[in-house]
Amino acid sequence: MNKQKTLFSSPFRRVHRSRRRTRLDGLRTRKKRRAKQIRKALQRAGRPEK
């Protein structure tokens, strides 16, 4: 029983942690990409960046 417990809990925890991290990274990269697109659009319009 003890073996089963460790086998189940450790991979589960690892998966949860990694999934959380990747989700945060994805949000961060999406924000950066958005900012880049906005900057490019402003430059095309000829307006100074704020």
C-alpha cells in the first residue's frame, strides 16, 4: 500500500506543478506578443509610443 501511495502522489504532484508553470508562461508570452503587435501597429500609424 505504501508503494502505491508514493507512486501515485509523486507523479501527480509533478504533473500539476509543471502544468501550472506552463500555463503561467503561456500567459506571459501572450501578453508580450500582444504588446509587440500594438507597438508595431502604433509605429505603422506614425504615432509616438506612450
